[in-house]
Amino acid sequence: MTSQSSPLERVKVAVVGAHLTGQPLNYQLTDEGATLVRACNTSPIYRLYALTGGTIPKPGLIRQREGGSAIALEVWELAIAGYGRFVAQIPSPLGIGTLVLEDGETVQGFICESYAVADARDISHLGGWRAYLDQMRQTES
């Protein structure tokens, strides 16, 4: 698809962890020709958790009925066919749902099944995955 595609042929998707620019799974977006639209935050209605297990560290984002924090993310845009291939690679307990951004816009984005955070660390207070990774690096030093 070229950048001249109609809006109906492209999908915005928000990423909060291992798919961020410079992170280990970002290639899954760029290989599909995704383009970075913007970096921003969610509405302050989410909690972010450092999930356990897996070979690549990942966060889990869960919407709250009340309370929550604004979480840093990136919004990417890709063709519908690429979006389908991208989503097909997402392993449980992660999935795609509708996220509310700080300005009220809604986009598709990563969400997490609630069972997966039972033994996960709540990192919402840090404001995002990069801040958590920075904290982990400082702790290891």
C-alpha cells in the first residue's frame, strides 16, 4: 500500500512494550510497512504490568473501571492486510482491543487478559515500559 491509501484501507494500532521503536519486536511492525504516527499517552484509565515468563520481556495493559494511570505508547499505522498478519503473531495473554488515548481518540491497541497479571508487577506508576526498562537497568548497575 502506498501512503495514498484511503483511510479505510489503513489501521492505527497502539503499542506499549516490546513493539515500541528500538524494542525487540518493533520489526514486526516495520516488516509490514507500518509507519509511526505519534508518541502519546493513554487516557489515565489503565494499569501496566510487567508480565512474567517468555523469552522477551513484555508488559500487559489492562483498563480499569476506576483509577488508573496514563501510560506512554506509540501509535503506528499500517495497511489492513499487514495489520492482519501482525495481529496473527500476538500470543496469549496479549490481544488487541480498543484503547482510549489522552485526547479521547480511540485506536486499536495491545491489551492483556486479566489472569496474566495475578503474579505480575504493577509498573503503572512509572508511566510506561521504557521507564520500567530504565529502572531495571539502573537496578542491575
